[in-house]
Amino acid sequence: MEIFRFFSSGRGQGRIHGGGGVTGAVSLRAATNADIDGIRALTREAYGKWVPLIGREPLPMMADYAEAVRKHRIDLVEAEGELVALIEMVPGADHLLIENIAVSPRHQGQGIGRRLLAHAEQVGASLGVRDLRLYTNKRFAENVQLYLRNGYAIDREEPLKDGFLVHMSKRIE
């Protein structure tokens, strides 16, 4: 059963079905200044599970979301008025960088992250770019696997003071 779907435009109304999670109307919309606190709270909630693994807060937990809302494209997934997920994207001259995907822990495992990756492909195509890029901490193995399952390839690993940053990309047609 398909759990999550956006309309073909990439924005608008859809539905989340089954799986014991959210059911009902879902919307995808652009973030505004009024969403900054919610974005920060969702991101902190979504990334909190990684703190014990890496011994510090992941970078998205410390980001300036007031600046990000002004400078980046952040699309929000809401279900029945609740912010359940987001994707933050930064258009480049020849690529689209996925800066952040955050899904509420209560809604993880329902295919929302996969759908947000597909949404990024639509956004990239609409911008006329052929490459999607992202990066993640190597120790976030389930995230690396999600990206690999969705057609991303590992381009390189970059040392961090406490591990490695994995740079990944996907060519879109």
C-alpha cells in the first residue's frame, strides 16, 4: 500500500494512508517566517536520536532557521495541521543540494523521507539541473542506506573531527 503521495505538481493536497501512523489530509507547502520555531522543533526532534551515537548535536540541530527560511527553499509536510516533515534545498548553478530532511520520529518508517527525495527530484527538474547532492554523517547508517536505495551514489568521504561526512549525489533526467 502506498503510504504517502503528493499530487504530481509536487505541492498541494494528498493523503497519508495506513501503517498505524497518520491518516487523513496531507499538505506540502513552502515555509514562511511564521514556521521558524516549528522547523527548529521538528529538526531537533528528528535528529535527537543521533546525539548519543556521535556525542554531540548534529549540525541541523544548531542551524539558524531564520536565515535558512530566507535563503533556502524549505518545503513542509503537514498532516491534519501538524508539521510532520520537511526538506531544505539549496539551488546551485548546476545542482540542487538537499541540505536537510527531517521527519518526526512518530512518522518515520512511513515512506515520507523517500517521498521528499522524489519531491527534490521534481524541484531539481523544474530548475533545469541534472544533479542532486546531499551529505550525511557516515555513522547515520540508516540514512546512508536510504539514499543508496533511492539511487544516490557515494562520491567521497570527508574527515570530520569526530568521524566522516559522506557526500552523495544522484543524476536526474
